Amino acid sequence: MYGYCRLSRDEDKENYASIEEQKRIIKDYALSRNWIIEDKDFYIDDNVSGYTFNRPEFTKMLERVKGGKADVVIAKDLSRIGRNNGKVLVLIDEFKNMQKNLILVSEMGGTYDVLNDRDDTIGITTWFNERYVKDCSRKTRDHMYSKQKTGRLVMGNYYGYVKDKEDVTKLYVDEEIRPAIELIYKLYIEGLGRKKICDILNTKYHYPTPSVYYRQKHLERGRIYKHPVQELWSTYMISNILNNDVYTGRLRTHKKKTVSIRGRAIKLPEEEHFVFENHHEAIISKETFELAQNIRKRKVLSKTTAGTRKRIYTFSGLVRCGDCGFGVSGITITRKQAQKGYECSQYRTYGKARCKCHEIKESDMLIHLKEFLKFTKKQYQNEISKIEIENKMQNKRANHEKIEFELETLKAEYKVLINQKIRDLTSSTNEYQKQMIENTYQELESEKTTKIERLQQLLGKEEQEISQEKIKKLKTAMEYFDEIIAEEMPSRYVLENVIDRIWIYSDKTIKFDLKVNIEKS
């Protein structure tokens, strides 16, 4: 027997029971049935939304129930189990099919027992629970929007500024960090690139990186900093500082918004931001900031050789640094003429503090690859000709399976929804109540059918693409070798079928790993 408690302070701002209160209610009910439930048998998700079912303790509890570790789960009410209408109904159905009992102590005017009680209006209850959390989410967004619009909400942390403990809308310059901000702008305007600035900050100065700085501030307040901490300066940190106009004394709010509960925040265009000039003390002048932006734009334009067309790197994703083991970035090498090349990502991000320069031209890499394949083909001709390489479709298959799973889940939710609707309608004798039930379920059914139709269309498209791939014949490794050697620039598809990894070293050595071990074939 397990007890389950959940609390979300964002959703349950009114009339919610604390975790301890929920535990007391569950224990009292268990004692009334001569059951004993100990503290170790409780699963608790504190400050976790009920809209998502991806809750650590809830997931762990369900796995153990399905594994036969317990036959009964007790919770205070249905909203503690979840506030997503479709998923809650499917969960209730799963408990019934498993013949496991879910008991809700304070539900539907009394105690609700999934295996033994009628659930004539449970669908209405789950619908209202979902509507409640959506209404809370909307009110929270509206409240935040109002505060952002008037400059009363300063979200997040700003490197180089501290918030007033008495009034969090006020920012004050951290004098220990001011020189770091001024130095970064000064070096950039003088012509140094972001990587060179990183080298200087990592070797000559001891200013903390933003994440180290935030961690220290959290510790001073007795809080735990849960985000990754990077001890060394990187180019993206420099970019964030150079592109942030907060250092001119300007506060910018409403830069992002979420469009659904628990959804990802999306960036908003600048014209939708709320901007407040002279909000706090500036570290750099507006003129200095604008000059840095102009330099950045000019650098971007100078690197563009054909309008805004993005360079395609033939070996991207296949190359790794042989010295530090990290990935390699595609670069533009500009000595006599612009050429595509590759360089260690660690070196590009952190400079000499992490690795050495690995600049290698793509054309040189291709020459080395062709020579390597010619030599390998000559040495192991018989073995290579016997190897058949299947066309790779893992990504398509994985995506296909994911869509299938989502579709089956939605169909199960829809089936439960219809069954619940029928039960609610047949148990009601009041015409007004029947109409309310019909209207409620009509909205829910429409939402599910729209999602099902969209996934079915996607699934049909995926199946067609996979069928077309299957028509293609198998090729031998020898054919792929010949194709790479013959082509001026082989296709990425062919390379993927032959090359497993390319290693580049600071002494310009290149090593190739093939997909198959020819010596063991």
C-alpha cells in the first residue's frame, strides 16, 4: 500500500492542503480501515505541477504498482493525482484493468474507490481540475504581463548587477564586476575577437564567469544553484554580455512567453518588448554599446560570401579532436582566399586554456580520405567486396515509432473519454445537466480528434518515406569506396555509410575510423 502526495504552489494558491496535511488525511483514512501506512511508503512530489505526468516520485510509484509491489494507492483527492483530464481518465482505466485500487479520500463529496464505486461524474471532475490549472496559468501570465508592462518585474540575474533586497525591481552595479564588463567592451571595440578576449580573461585576469558569479550569490543567500557552472570564459558568454543592453541602464522585459502549460518559452520580436530607459545605473554608455553592435554586424557581413547562404560542411558531425576528444567546428579559413575548414570546438570556445589550434582545410581532409580509401581497398579488396551495407533509416524509424506511440496514447484517451461520457449521460435524469455534460465533452472530443487526425497524417507521410527507402538496393562497401574516390565531392549519405569517425590532431595528422572492421570481416 502506497500513499501519494503532491503540491504545486503555483496552482494551489487557495484551499490547498500542505504535504503534512495530506499525509495526515491519508493515514487517518488507513487507520479507519485497520490499515497501517508508514512514512517510507509515501511518494511525495513537492512543488510539482499536476498537469504533467512526468513527475519523479509519481513515476517511481506507478512502476512499482505495475510491478506488483502494491495493490492500493491512497491520495487526498483526484487533483493530487493529476490535472490533465485525458491522462487521469486513462490512468483510472489502467488501475481497473490491473485490478489495483486507487482510493481518493476527499473526492465527490466523500471517499472515491476506483474498483468499487460508480464513477458517473468522474469525467466532469477531471475536466474541472484541468480547467482550474489552466485558469491559474492564465491568471499568472496576465499578472506577469501587467508587471512587465510597468517595469515592476525584473526576472533572472544580470552579471554585474545586484537586486535590492527590499525592492527587487531595483538594480545596483556590483563594483567588483564593473571592470570586467568595461574590459570586455574595450577589447572588443579595439578589434579583438571573442576567442581572444576569452584567452585574456582566462589567463591574465581573475574575474568570475557569470555562472560562477551566480553560484556564489546563491550560496550567500543560503540557496543551491542548480544550473551548470563553467569555470572558464567562453565565447557565448562574451556574446551574451556584448548583446545585452542592460549595461546601458536600459531594462527590457517581455522578451519571452509561454503559450501552454509547462510549455517551452518562445522568444518574442523586439517590437513586443517593454523597454524602460534610465532604469538603473549604466556601466557603459549607449554610444559604446551601439559601436559594439555595429562592429558585430560588420563582422557577420564580412564572413558571408554568398548573401545570407549558410556554408555546408561535408564532414560536419564526423570529425573530433584527437587531442582533447571534443567535437570540431566548421570554420572559414581566410588567408589567400576563403576556404572551408575545421577546428577544435574547445579551442574556439575557450582558447589555449583548453586545447591547441587544429585548423585543417576541408579540401586537404578529402585528399587524405581518398588516399586512405585507395590504400585500404588495395590491402583488403576481397574482404571489402563481401561487406554489404544497409541503407540507414534509424532516424526515420525512431520518429515513426514515436508518432505511433503518441497516436495510440491519444486513441486510448479518446476511447476512455467516450466511455465516460456515455456513463455520465446515462446516469443523469436532468435534461439541463445532460446538456451541460454534452457541451463539456464536445470540446474535449474535438481537441482529441484534431490531434489524432494530425498525427495520422504525419504517420502516413513517414510510412511513405520509409517505403521509398526500402526500395533502394543494398550496396557493398567496395561500391561506396569507389564512389568517394571518383567523386570530386562525395555526398553526405555515402560518407555516412563508410566513415564512423575522423580524428584530427594539432600536428595536422588525420586518422579515419571506418563503419566496419575490415580485418575481422
